[in-house]
Amino acid sequence: MAFVKIKSGGIWGIEGYEVNVEVDISPGLPSFNIVGLPDSAIKESKERVRSAIKNLGFSFPQRRITVNLSPSNLRKQGTLYDLPISIGILALSGHVDPSKASEFVFLGELSLNGDLNRVKGALPIVVSLSLRGSKNYILPLPNAIEASVVRESKSYGFKNLSEVVGFLNGDIEAKPVESNLEEILAKERNLDIDIGEVVGQFLVKKALEISAAGAHNLSMIGSPGSGKSMLAKRIVTVLPPMEFEDMLEVSKIYSVAGLLHDGLITERPFRAPHHTASEISIIGGGSVPAPGEISLAHKGVLFLDELPEFPRKTLEVLRQPLEDGYINISRAQGRVRFPAKFTLITAQNPCPCGNYGNPYKECTCTKAQIRSYMTKISQPIRDRIDMTVWVEPVKNEDLVKNLKGEGSKEIRQRVLKAYEIQKERFRGSKTDFNGRMTNAQVERYCLSMMSKEAKDLLKSAMEKLHLSGRGYFKVLKVARTIADLEESEKIEVSHISQALQFRTDVDLNFF
């Protein structure tokens, strides 16, 4: 036998596809060639495979070895083909039963001593190939643990190549790695932070509650030391839980990025890139497209601190993902779509010196400097932010009295009730939160469920504040969430007035 086909997989975006590793050994001068559009890491696998096979005591064929990664028209990347290539060579050398190897999909990187190392993208490959009928997988043990959450598959985890060979030959018994999904999903949160630790700032806490309940983008403006960053980081303590399908989708993104270390991601992500981060690191990309911060924040929160310090070009590329919930990245090989449904939370100073509006410190900036600083953020970006709240410095008497208010547990209970209302409301549609309603849904769940007084107030506000069409719909969505938090079916005047208050702070103070 001079030819064997071993099943493996590849990644494009966050979706997997089947790759057949075809190994041929023929007479001729000893050589080892890999074709099928491999990247540099795959080309280097020749040396890893050769050394691993020799160091484990197996004979390495001194003949002409050709490996083809099919389909040959798609560029392959990563180190995950080390294991299937080595199994193909060992099968043709008589060390492994080829018929047994054909029952499995192989993924894994080899060390020179034959140990199996974790690879990127195992979870999305297993998810995609399982839907296409492949049920059995042989992986490095850490990857088998992450892939075990796919109910339709059996993932066998091994520490080295020798164990894999022993298993395929029937010398070693192994059971598929099992994941107790019920226990994982029922696991209670154990967060070491609490929103109740923040003294005062009751209005900002209310804004964070509304943002968490309805996935509304929020901007916080205030002097340095007023607690903006501290408050933003604590929004994770009141966010509603993810459904299993959402957990799986987020975990696939982290698997592709090489950041999935503890199996399934069960909590909504919170990403806080520094303002020096590049445009590519924020939106994703590269010669081989990889997910950026907006995709790593999928189903969670993207926090941009010191917003005006981010390059304007970097902020402008957020416009399309904020509207559509995904980012398209085009390359010569094709187009990749990464999901990016995130809630944007931003924090910034009100002026270059940071003291505008501070009752305790004097601002040294001119009006022109303040305007110039604030207009670093374009109006289209500001228009996509649902709520803006001023973060006042905490009063000295509040600090002395230690006025903390409600903790995360109490706030989260209201958020969960509002979340359940939204789940029932949007059942059967692609919408998950009020902040992501379509215009048709706004008509159905907001305009048709408003009191006459609320409609009159909104109409008057539209005329006085010159809200854009997008701003008009944002106010309605926020009002719907405020009503849900109060378990009110109808949108009343108080709900509209609160939504308008959060919508107009920037305009009233700076423009």
C-alpha cells in the first residue's frame, strides 16, 4: 500500500471545513513534500513529524513522501496537520491499521519528542464537521476537553503520538472525554467585584442597569477619578446569562483566536483594549483573517476607555459593526465574516484638562479647546450610542457616609426579569435585546404600546432637540427597556423622559 487518506479539518473565519490529508510514499530519493497551499507553519511540520516518529522508536521511511492537503485550492494554516500527517506515514509504514484510522478525524501539533500540543480552532472544526456526519475525533487532551461540549461528537484526548498509535492498534483503551454540560450551565457565578462597592453615582448605576438589560450602547463623561472605569468593569456583574448556543458561538471565536483555555465560555465577555490598539486588532484581519476585539466582545461588552484618545479612523470602522452585528473582512482568498454583536461602553473626560463641570477643580480649557476635544468623536459614532450619562465627582459627604446603594445581586434580579420579557417578546426572531430591535419591531413593541401622553412628549422632544431618525429609534428602544425593568407593558411618560435625559446630556452641555 502506497497511498492513504486521513481526515482532518481547516478554519475559515470561525467556521470549519473538511480537509483530507493524502499521503503517498513512492520509490525514489528520500524527500518529504507538502502541497495544497500550506503556510509556513505547515511546511515546517516536516521536521516535527520526522523527529517525533523517530524519537518514539518508529521507523521513518527513507523514500519519496508526498502529502497533499485537499481541497488544494484553499490556503491551509496552523500546526494542526502534524498529527494526521504522522498517522498517514505510520499507516503506510505498517505501524497503524489504515482502516481503523479512517474512522477518525485527526487534529494536533507535535513536539519533537512526540507530545501533542493544543491547536487553535479545534472547537469550530468539530462543530462544523459533526454537522457533516463526522462523529469521532482524536485530539490533544486540552482540545478534546473543549470539543467535548459538542453533543453530536466523541472526542478522544491523548498526550502524545505513542498513545494515539496504541489506541488505534487496540493496545490502549480510551473513552471519549465527557463534558457535564448541565453542571457547567448550572454553575453559579463567583465574581470578586460588586457594583455596590461604588459609592454614590446612582444615576450612572441606573444607566448601567438599563444598558445591561437591553444591550444599549452607553457613553460616560466625567472628570478623572469620578469612577467611570470602575463602574464600567462592574457591568459584568449584572449582565444576563447566555443561552447555550451563544456560549458555543463565543467559544468558537475564542478557539480560533487561541484564547479558549478552560472549555466552554459561559459568561458574557468583557473586552477593554487600550487606546493604542491598532485598527486591525480592534476589528480583526491580517493576512489570514483573525477575530479582533469587537468579535471577542461578541454577546458581551466592549469597553473603550479614554475614547477621544483612540485614532479617529479606528473609531469610524466601528460604525458598520455597531449597526449590523458583524464585520466583513475581504482578502484575496475570499471574504470572512466575524460576528460582532457587542454592547459598546465608553468613558472619557469632558475636556483636555478633565475638569470641565467639576465643582471642586477649575477647568483651564477654553471653549474652543473643549469643543475640539469633544468633536474628536464624530457625530455618526455619537448617534450610534443609545445613552450618555454625566459622571459627577463623588461628594465628600457621600464618601464619609459610605453611601453605596444596591449591590449587583439586587440589580441583576431586575435585569433578569427584563431579559425574560425580551426572550418571550422576540421568540422565533433573530433579535435578542431591545437595543437590537428592527424598525418594524419598534413599531410593534414601542409605538403601538405607548400612552398618548408619552407620544406627545416624544413629538415635542423631536422638535426641540432635532433628533435624527436613528436618535428617535434609540429613544424608543431605551424607553422600552426602562418599561421592561419596571415590568410595565405600556411605555409611559416617565419612561420616555428618562430615555430623553440619557439621550441629550452631551448636546446640552457641549454642542
